[in-house]
Amino acid sequence: MRRALITGITGQDGSYLAELLLSKPDYEVHGLVRRSSSLNRQRIDHLFAGDRSVADRLQLHYADLADASSLSHVLEQVRPHEVYNLGAQSHVRVSFDQPLYTADVVGLGTLRLLEGVRQLNRSQPVRFYQASSSEMYGSAPPPQGPNTPFHPRSPYACAKLYGHWQTINYREAYDLYACSGILFNHESPRRGESFVTRKVTLGAARIKEGLQKKLIMGNLDSKRDWGFAGDYVEAMWLMLQQEKPDDYVVATGETHSVRELLEVAFSLLDLDYRDFVEFDPRYTRPSEVDVLLGDASKAREVLGWKPKVDFPGLVKMMVEHDLELARREKFVGTYSKS
């Protein structure tokens, strides 16, 4: 059995990656979770509630990217063959409000994990995946590919860039099998509700069901290369199956504005977004990233990877999911009043 360790397993990407690895009969999956008074495991609950042969190959461990000793303890206990570092404070706008925390967890957290992996690699081979981000490109002109200079425009992007270069440094200095996936925006029904795509699809669904009247937004002209998270975790896995470690851009090669996202989402519900959307400058960033558009030709050629879900299909998937949530919310509200 191959043992994989995933930081951020309770997040969007971690849950899809855990599903992918557990669908392969030769994988045992271990996930890191932070100790908290409230559980936040709804994205992976179904993995424990389903087939016992799958659930028995999934185990959670308490650790924190801000605590080097806890990381070393879990690495020594699990002795994984593959480590996927997906844990982060990943909200770009929030990183402006919590820059020190973001830098510690996203930047130094990666270094702490890399150092633990380096120590373990002395006694057994370990392959390491770092979740880098398209936000590292910042204001670099599109399309952005493997050779595009980075120009980060947020504390989150700066922290990600630190982790990205540390991953490269550990590969070159210690001959560690370490890869970075520079993933462009990837979404799903499991996306957090404060992220713009989910905010739009859930807001549109709640407006359709009469549960809210307005949707408050920031910059509508920002353009992003949006793909489906379930497709992108396959690229993560493929990177660690290659003979030699390398870094790859993972993207769809298409860009769409937030305004286009609103148009598609609301039109699926027979609504005009202009009747419901209001602007609030509090939702804008101090330094904006205008256009992100990825060149994933290297991933296509070397990994044989390409996205399966297109932009309209992604938005439709999310709107249908959130419409069902809104209808349940409406039913519960109606029932509780009766």
C-alpha cells in the first residue's frame, strides 16, 4: 500500500484528492486536521460513511502547519510515500487583514513541512507536492506560463511564492522529489461560501428562492481562468507519478470576468443579475489582479492532463447544487414557522 499524507484534507481540494486516491485500491490516505472545538469535516464525512473498505484506508491526525513538532511527529508516525501540501489560509482578500498569520501558515508552514519531509527522506523515498497559486503572477501580463516572471499582489501571493521557491530550493539542494503545481482558480460545489464563485452561485440560488434580496459584490471586471477542482487534483497526482520532479501550470486556457460569471449563473435561474447585484468597495483588494490566464501546455504534453469540465458546465454544476441547498433552507424555514 502506498501511504499519502494530505494537509488541508478537509478543504475543497483535499476532499477531492482524498476521493481520487481512495478510488485507487493501493492507497492509504492520511489527513492533517487542526484541533478545534468545532468540527469542519463535512467535505469528507461521506468517505467515512460509505464503503468500509474505503473508510478503513482513511485516517486523520491532529497537527498544524504552524507547529513544526506536530508535523514531524505525524510524518514519523505515518511515514508517507507521498505528501500533498494543500493546507493554507487561502482567501486572498482576508490575507490583507491577516498578513502575519497568512505568511506563517502559507509560507513558513511550507518550509516546516519540507524540512520534516527532508528528514524522513533520509530513511525512505518521499515525494512532495506543493500547492502553488496563479496569484503569484499577480500583475504579470497574460497568458501566464512556466517562464512568466512572478509579480505577487497580496500577502497570500507573497507567502505562496515563498513556499514555491523553497520547494524548488529543497529539490535542488537536497535532491528531494518535490513538485509545485501552479494552479489557476479552481472551483466546485465544495468551494467555501466566501469565495467569489460560490458567493455568486449560492446568492443567485437564494435570491431565486426568495431567501435574500441582494448580492453585494466587489470588482466585477476582474478576469480569472476558472476550472473544476475535481479535474485539478488529478494533475496533482500525475505530477508525483513522473520519473523526474518538475513544476507545472494547471489551467483551462480560458478567462472569464466576474461579470460573465454573474450573467451565466443568474441566467440559469431565469434572472437578470443587474436587478440584484450591488457594489461595495469593502470587497475590493488594496492591490488588484486584473487578468489571470494560464498556459498549461506543459501539463498537457508531459502529464497528458487536460480539463474535462468547461466554464458553463462548472457554473451549472454549482448553481444546481446551491439551488438544492436553498430549497432545503426554505423548506426548513417554512416548516419551523408552521
